[in-house]
Amino acid sequence: LVNKKKMYIEPKSLGDIARFITSPQCKSIVVLAGAGISVSSGIPDFRSPGGLYSTLKPDLITATPHQRSLMGSDPTYVVEKEMFLANSFPYLEVRRPFILGTRDEKWKATIAHRFVELLHTKTNKLTRIYTQNIDGLFQQCSGIPKDKIVSVHGSISDVACEVCKKEMNFDEFCDQVQSSIKDIYGSDSNAPAESTPILCKHCGRATVKPKTVLFGSSLPEEFFSYSQEDLPSADLLIIAGTSLLVSPANSVVYRVGDECLRMVVNREQAGHELGINYGQTPGCGRDFFAEGNCDDVFLNLIKELGWEDNLPP
């Protein structure tokens, strides 16, 4: 269906979305990705019930009694800037298996990631991916140019000193994590019994870490510069696997133009308070809810587009 007043289609199905993607009217596609696109990879979940935060045991972490008390009351202190600058061990010990597993590619890009890769290789209409995930799984998709990926909250696979900002090779960092940081989960018999600092070669401080955004830090400048450039001219915004509760990443939703179609792929509707109405208001049908797990929905969309033979085995 076409809204003649607004001159955009009002999508009612994945088939409508597929036809729009391949139409000349669609020239620029932007993706906003959340944790839901990585669930099927088996990657550790930090925030959900049963995740690393809810099962955190502060007594096992190398920290002062006061720091352990803070983490006991609120596990997100593990990723708080002031805490990290005072003591880098909580961050490094809690995230040790995630850091080392990332180097070993223990978790693989999902069908959802591969769909975005195909968007670029098959249509050349992918303008940017804004991912809220720090897992680096989009970087496994070699068909996506690096400059298309904006890691809004940073990436586990890029490493730098939090103070002087000098970068460190990821493999070298992982070697030091393996030999210097104890395993609080009891899964690595070769881990040291006690943690020792990983020092920055440039400033000498024990503040080297993956370039993930700590609470109390600013988002990467590229999020603000690219989004200002990309969003006004986007024709389709694909919002995948996010509850849209975290700002300012969720501002992407309302910063696109009035005629930009918005497809939300999620297990439940999200973004009502941001202006998404899923066609509930007559004449405002640019928003489409594709209910379900990200991999299932994107596999169906891949089939609608006739791209299933292009998925990696």
C-alpha cells in the first residue's frame, strides 16, 4: 500500500519490506542493532536474569571491601569508569572469558548479522550499522566495510588505555589477560591464582582494556557525526533485537525523516514512547512490526528477497 500524501509505502508484510528494499525508491538503509541479534550465537548475556551481572560473586573479585560492597549492591559498578580507574581487576576478571572467547571466535555471526552483510553485498544500499553490542560479531562479516559499522558502546576486540588512549594489539592484550588475570569462574585450570596488573606501555598505568564504553564515559564521537550525516536521508531503518530503552542510541529512531520506513524486529513491540505506532494511527503506517526471534525473521526476509543461496554454510 502507498500513502499518496506522504509518498511512502505502508508495509503490511515482510514481502512488502523485501519489495521496498529492491525498489528504486529505497536508496539508503540504516540498521540499529541490539543484543537480540546475537542471542543465537550463545554469547554471554550480562544484563538478563541468569546473566553475568545477576550471578556476580563480588567476594571472588580482586577488590577492596568497599568496592565489593558497591558491586554487591549494583553489579554494573564492574563497568563504571571511576571504579575501573581505581581498580581495573573487577572489569578484567568479570570479562576475562568474554575477551578470550572473542579472540578464539568462540561465538559466530548469526543469520541476522549475515542478513545485514547481504544488504550491502547484494544492494549496495547499506549506509550504516549502529550496533549497541560490544561483541564484535559484525566484524566477522568480511563483506561489510569497517567504516559501515559504528559500535555505539565500543567493541571488545579493540583495545586501548582508558587514560592516555594509546592502542594495544588485541592478541597481545589477550595473551596478557590469559597470563595475568585470574579466572573467577573456575573454568581455566591454567589461569593464575592471583591477578597482576596489565600496564600501558606508554603511560605505565594499569588502565588498559577493551574499548567498551564505561558508565560515566562519553560515546564514540563517530556515533554523533555519522548519525547526523546518515539519518535525515535514510529510506529504511531496520531496528533489530533491541528494547529501545538505552539512550542516546535509541535517538536514531526519531532522528530519521518523516518518510523513512521503520521496521522493528523483536519478540515484543518497542519504541512507542519514541513515536513508533505500528500503523495504529490511520495514515501513519510507515512502522512495521516483524514479531519473532531475529534469526527467524531475517531468514524469512532473506527468502523473500531470494538470497538464501548466498548465506554461508
